Amino acid sequence: MEMIPVTSSNIAAIGYDEQSATLTIQFIKENAVYEYYDVPQYEYDALMSAGSHGSYANKNIYKVYRQQRIA
């Protein structure tokens, strides 16, 4: 999966796998990486086009979708 660098105070890069609907977010602090499962394509698209990736993810991703820290 390609990780796309983003400009954010908290998020370093974001990736998305359409086949598995898995969203991957690499955070700046501690270089932690989380996967979020069953995330629809429209949610990824909205996250990538949001004015603030962190704010959007906080409201629409973090506590909505199952997640697991992978690194």
C-alpha cells in the first residue's frame, strides 16, 4: 500500500487499500502506525481532501472504525 505524506501537526502519512477497505495512518509522535478496518472509499476521499486531516480523522475515523496499532 502506498503511504501518502500529508501536511498535518499529528499525521505523517495516510494509505488506503480499496480491496480490504483498510485505512492506514502513520502518526508523527512515536512514529506509531494504526490500521482502521471497513473504512469506505468515500471516507478516505473525504479525509484526504479535508482542510485538516487530523480534525477530520478525530471526528470521523478514530472512534468510529475498528482499529489496531501495527507499529
